[in-house]
Amino acid sequence: MSDVMVTGAKPRTIVVVGKESVGKSQLISSLSGRSAGETNFRGSTVVVERYQSDGVEYIDTPGILRQSDSETTRLALTALADHDVVLLVIQATSLDQDLHDMLPLVQGKRGAVIVTHWDKVEANHAGEDTLQRLSADAGVTFVPVDSRSLTIADRESIGRSLEEPAEFTSESLTARAGWRIEPTPGLLEHRVAGPVLGLVLLFLPLLATIYGANAAADVLHPIVEGWFAPAIARVNASWPVWLRIVLTAEQGEFGYGLLNMGPFLLVWALPTVILFALILGAYKASGLIERINVALHPLVRPIGLSGRDVVRVMMGFGCNVPAVISTRACSRCSRGPAISAIAFGSACSYQLPSTLAVLSATAVATGASAGLLTWIFVGYLLVTTLVYLRLTSGSEARSAENALMVSSRPFMQWPTPNALWREAKGTIRQFLTLAMPVFVAICVVASILAHIGAFDAASRILGPVMQAFALPAQAAVPVVLASIRKDGILLFAAETGTAFSLTSAQALTAVYLAGVLLPCLVTTLTIVRETGWKSTAKTLARQVGFALVFSLILAWAGRLVT
């Protein structure tokens, strides 16, 4: 029997519930033959997903934290309330605690208990006898599995348990497993070394992506340029004006159209997203991410974030869209600061490479060190983001009582290629399906605005404002465009752009102001969808105010130094 078969014409709906990271999505993937993780963030489902297979509909729910007020826990409990047949997924390593926490939620439902991570329990008759006692006490079948490698026998056992599912009759059991299996604490659990190592591991994806994106760009740029350059020349030479407006919209040496910006997307943005997704996917699949979360929590709690939120913010460096969506798993008090941190401080796959390109061009023109300028920018962005969160997050989020809720210390393991891809592809898919369509729409809008002279008008109107930041009037256009799409920062490095007439201090101020004044339109629309217009407007107004103050400080500090 290769799958769960259900007799009768009417499909059976089975809701799968459990705590975070117990293996629900992987279990459903193995049962249904479909890949798990379409809307996962680092392996944690953030929406309710449905999977169809052989007359069975599996409903994959987000992980439940009993004491959490997160949106994901609410979604899971709602799905549970709407259905009668349940697969309760618990970990063998924390069997008693998981049953204690989860049985009250499924009392009165019908179904079975799937015990994952059974490979961590020593194989002997005592373990099997324990499950039989727990099964007799609970009144439902207990099926032990290793969800990463489900066997045919496992599938058959699960299928039999669901043919005529028994009722969960009790919210507590008298029988006990009597064990709790956790790996030996390592350096990340050390009181002093743990947070330091956690910070190093947190920034490694950023460093690796900066290096990897630059290396990929060196290889891809001539190839992609060879693809697009002839097409751009052909469009400009003979195509109708209305198509040239959309496809190229060239103003001087810079084009706003789809063909002009397409190479940047392929050379910088997509490689950056893929690199970030794969690296953080490896962190999650190996179990490392949860240990980093715990190690960093004491450091970031005073600024209103939890340990889990820090990794969400770092994920924003790949793409803000899945990072913002992932905040559904945040508690009510920390979700606002997490979204603010992503919108303000996460230099996405458009912003980061654009900034690096501008600083590199400035270094060439001024004789400065590109590496030094990069680290000044990254350091200032980090410090100002921390200050911004400290001053804007609520006291409840910063409370010492705001503990990180974790079930157990995860085991470390080498991620398999399948597990790595499963963890990463959700982020990549969200970039392609959510961010890309808006990118195309913004290209069209920006091309039209450029053609009718709107950007030139903005430059004339906002030119005097730029003087307050010790910037030339031309800087207004990249700042305005970057508030729509972050690759607008590239205007500072256009062949006839302003980068070659800027000092190092001015270039740093320009890319910082353009980067943090407002999140791009894609991110803004995502925040609106997640939190509503009123909350988004408040968040953006606050961000603009702090961005202006921080940019003024950077500009005038630069004047004093230079």
C-alpha cells in the first residue's frame, strides 16, 4: 500500500496538527507524494495548505504554540475546530510534554497519533511497549515513524489507523514514556560564547551572499548583457514609440524599461535570493537555526524582537516579501517590531547589490576603498536599525518576561539535498510569484513616468531638499525611484549619473537615504496585505521620520570628517 487509501466516493479531509518543526509538512509530503514547503519559511508553515492525494485531502497547519497569540497558531486552531479527523504529530524525543500540551486541543476529535523522530529513540521492546501503553490510555493508535524517510510499512500503518479512526477521549494520560531525549549542549548553549557564536553564524549568510552575488555577477553580467543588448538596440531602432516606452524608456544612459532592468534582475537579484534561501535552508534543515534563535534571544529582546525574529529580518536581505509573510508566526507584541526591522534594515536583493555597485563606482572615482565604504554602510545600517527598534518597539515586546517559547533542543544533522531544496524553494517561489509580477508592473509605471518627465520634475522640486543632506539636486531622482523599487539606487552609478561627482560621504548618505526612506512598493503592498492600511501608514510615517534624522546625521558627520 503506497499511500493512505480511503474507501467510499466522498473524499476524507484530515487535518494535521502539532508543534513547530515536528515534521508535519514532511509527513504530508511523503503521504501525498507532493513536495512540502510551498509556503514555508525555514521549514515553518505560515499558512494553512491543502494537499490532495487518492481521495484524501490533507490540511497542513502551522505549528501550534499553546501560549502564543501568533497569527499562525490562530490559523491552526481554526482549522482544527473546523474538522473532525486529526493526525496529531508529536516528537518521540519530548513525548510526554507534547502529549500534555496537545491532547487537550484534540479531545473529542477522531484520528491517530504520529510519533516522529522515532529514530532518536533506542530501538528496543521497551519503546514499543511504551507506545502500546500510551495508545491504550489515549484510545487511539500511535504510529512511530521517521518522517524524513517514511517506509511503505509506515504508510500502511497510518492508512489502517485512519480507516476507522478512534476518538481522542481524554485530555491527559496516566501512562508516561518517562524519557526526554535532547542532544548534549554545545557552544551555542554557552552563556557567554553562545550569543557571540550566534551573531557570527547570523551574519555568515550575509557575508557569503555579498561575496557570492559579486562572484556570480562577474560571470553572468557579460552573458546576460550579450542577450539583452541586441534586443534593446533593435527596439530603440525600429519599434513603435509606445513599445519603446515600456521596454526601454531610456533617459540619457539609463533605461527604466523591462529590457533595461531585466539584466539586473538576472545578474543580481535572483542569484542573491537563491543564495540566501539555500544558506538559510541549510541552517534550518540541519537544526542549527533553532539553536541560534535561543542563543540570540537575550541580546535582541531589549529592542523588541525575539530570537526567531532576527532570522526573519536576515531573510529580508534575500527578499522582503517572504520575510514579512513569515511574521505571521510572531507573537502579537513582537510582530510590529519585526515588520519594522524588515522594512527599515533588510537591504533586499535589489537594494543590496545596487548599493554595492554605487559604492564600488564611487570608490573608483574618488580613490577610496570599496570594502571600507561597504562596511561603513552595513555598520551604520545595523546601528541605526537597532536604535530605531529600541525607540519604537513597545514595552511589552522588550519585557524581560517575554521568554522565547521552545519545545526542545533540536538534534544537529547534515542536511540532505532534498531537505535543503525543500527548505529553500518556498522562498524562491514567493520571490518569483509575488515579487516578480509587481517588479514588472513597477517597470512599466516607472517607464511611463520617466517618459512624461515626472522624474525630472521631482528632481527640480526636491532639489532644494537634497541640499539639507549635502547632496546635489540630481540625487532626488534615485531617492524617489528607490521608494518605488530599490534598484533605483543604481541611478547613482549610471554612466552619466551622479556617483562620479559624489564624495565618499555623499555616496554613503545617498544610498542610505534612498535605501531606508521607504520600503519598496512590493514590500509596502505586502505589509498592507498582512496588517492593513492604517497600521502600514503608521509604520511608514515613523520610518520616514527616523530615516530623515539618521540620514542628516550621516551627511553632516561626513562633512565634518571630509
